[in-house]
Amino acid sequence: MSHRTLTARGLVAGYERGRRVLDGASLTVPAGRRLAVLGANGSGKTTLLRCLSGALQPAAGTVALDGQRLAHTRRGLRAHRAEVQLVLQDPDDQLFSASVAQDVSFGPLNLGLPEDAVRQRVAEALALLAVDALAARPTHQLSYGERKRVAIAGAVAMRPCVLLLDEPTAGLDPSAVAEALAALDRLQTSGSTVVMSTHDVDLALRWADEVAVVVDRAVVQGAPADVLGDDALLARARLDRPWALTVGARLRALGLLPDGALPRDAPELLAALPQGATP
């Protein structure tokens, strides 16, 4: 894996005749950074990820990796998918083999790799997602959170530069969310750029290096605190303001927080309070 920059310029895409889900949308996935993609249901988040992965050919616009434009030919798609992998929201859309190890090995086997190389990739991916103990388990016996991580492991076994994850924390309890985020941290450390779509503005604020809001068939991208602190934009996108920005701004107005960047989560907020003001 190596860090490469994925870009989209002027995307126009839709699924129904005459209705555009994206209309001139542009996005840059910065190499080696965490990008959260947010938007209301039907805003076009999944359509954007499908265009970025090559699964959907836009009616207009371009997708490129390090400036190399994606060609929607068999050869072009094969080359692009070796570098960019999409994991769908529902893991059952991607899990179909009898066991976890067999499922994760599917992609590397299709690359024509020798057996030893496939085994190495499978072991590496299972370890990164902390599901190595489940290698022999039938996929239908896994919990929902385990199935999500196994689906991601299948993509990781392809050793992509960019991982596109559609709602990877949706439907998970807090413990499973923590496990999933820890796995994403390991993936980034191992050399993958991670893009995650989510409805959770609080998660996006504390996790992402950059955020992109899909709204009005376009994309607004920038620093998390700037974009998620824009009340007019959030209203258009039908998203709530993150609680940390709301509470932080109120505490600053009361003189309890210094000037500078607002805290992005509870630990940062408590650490920023004057001594004696914390519980």
C-alpha cells in the first residue's frame, strides 16, 4: 500500500431518468488522511463513493488517481480497483463464502496470486481488523459488527491505497463502534487512506482530518470544525451541529474556554476547562 491522491471533478450522476443525484460535484481525497463524507439520506453519499470506486460511471466528470484518469474499460477498472476498494454498508452484500478466511481470500485469489501470497494477505487483513480468531468461523455465525469488519478485511486483503467505507459504523453498538474505529486507525497506520461516509456529525468531528458534506447535488469540503460549524450549510444539508462545537462555543462565551480551536470531543473539552471546573 502507498498513499495516493484520489480526486473527482465535475461529477454528474443519477439513477432515475431526468433526476441528478450529483451535478458538478468535486472532491479531493487527501493522501494519508481521514476523510468523512456526510449528508442526509438520498443526498448522494453512496453515489459519490460508487463513482470514486469505479462501480458507477458518471454521466459527466472525471475520477483520477494521482492524476491518472479512470477509464471505464475492463483494463482500466481492474487497475483502479487494485488501488481503490469500496465496502458497502450492508456486509451481507459482500460476504458469500462458507468461512471468514475463504471470503477474505476471494479477492487475492482472483488476482492470480500464488497460494502462499494469498495466505499472507488473508492473515494480514484479519489481524488488522482484529478478526483473526474468526478465520474458520462460518460467516453466517458472525455478529453484525464482526461481519462488517470481515467485509472490510476482504477489501484490505487487496492492499488498496484508498479504502471507501459506506456507513461502517451504522447499526453498531458503542463497543462495536469503538472496535471499528480502532481497526480504521490500524488501517491508516498500515498505509491506507480511509474515507468513511456517515450520518454521525459528532463522530466525523472527532475522527476526521477533513470532512465533505454532500448537499444540493454538490460537495462542500474543508476542515471539520469549519464545515461542521457552518449553521447555514448544516441546515441546507439537514444535519445537526456537533454537540462539542455547541457546548464549546457556549463555554467560551462564558469565559471558561480560551480562544483557539474548539474541542472536538469530551476528553478535549474536559482538558481545556480551567483547573477546578472539571468534575
